[in-house]
Amino acid sequence: MHRDGLLNLVNTYSPVFSEEKIYRDKILDFIQSHPDCFNRSCSYGHITASSFLLSYDGASALLMHHSKLNMWLQLGGHCDGDNDVIRVALKEAQEESGIMPIKLVRKSIFDIDVHLVPDNDKEHAHYHYDIRFLFRIDDEDAVASKNSESLELKWFANNISELPTRERSIVRLFEKWGRL
């Protein structure tokens, strides 16, 4: 079945924080009850895939100031029918950063999140069931360049007090990074 790979990834994920236990249960329920979970046409919500992208030396992580949402976020996006969430997370990281040489640090999930995307001029409010992976740039000379989805791209050291957001979803990524 086209959902088995994701179900296996989520089932074997060991949440670090208590909110992730709730997210894991919600994601598993959503995947099992929505055969179209990888498609935007699933109006209740859909699976999204993200990357927490580290610099070549592992000293900083890249965030984007999302133009539509006006929020600082990790790189990521919609699966648009692709059930390979690792491939989607990589593709989104490359598209949104302009950096091509990116490698997966590990095949297991790094973080999960469930969040409501508010009503906007293109779609009604819906949920994103976000599956997040840890990636690293594979070329020390690579340079990030913003795209139409971002107002700015910026590298941040692992210092939570210097982050441009207090959004728990982002802070949690940095907390996990600090535990590696």
C-alpha cells in the first residue's frame, strides 16, 4: 500500500517531547483514515515533508522567512501525491534554499508536527501533518539564495535566544539539534 512506508516511519519514531507523542497519534490516525493523505485535494489536511538543514560544518541551521505566512520556518512543503517523504523533504530543501548538494543525515524521522494552516485567499483552513528529517549541506562552498516563497533565508547558530521566532515547532528543532 502506498502509505505503508510512512506508517512504518511514524510507528518506529520515538518522540523526544510530550507534544510529539500527541502528534504521532494524530498523524497515524490521519494516514490510516485518509488514503489521499499525500494530496492537497484532501481538504481536511495533508502530509507535508520538511528538512532541518544544517550547514556543511554543522554549526548553523537554515530558516526561511516565509512570505505568505510571515513566519520563520524550516524548509519544506507539500507532497503533492508523492508518498516518499524523504524525497519530498530533499526536493523542498533544494528548491527553497537554491542549494543542490544536500545529504540526508539519517533515514529516521527527526521531528513531527501537526499545525493548522489558517484560511487564505487560495484555500480554507486545514492541517499539515509534517514529517521532518535532518539534512546537511554536502558542499562547503554552497550558498543559499531566497526564492519567491521567502522574504529571507538566514543561518542560525544553535542559540535559541537569537532565533527570530519563539514558535514552539521551530524552537523544538533547535533543542533537538542541541542534543545530537
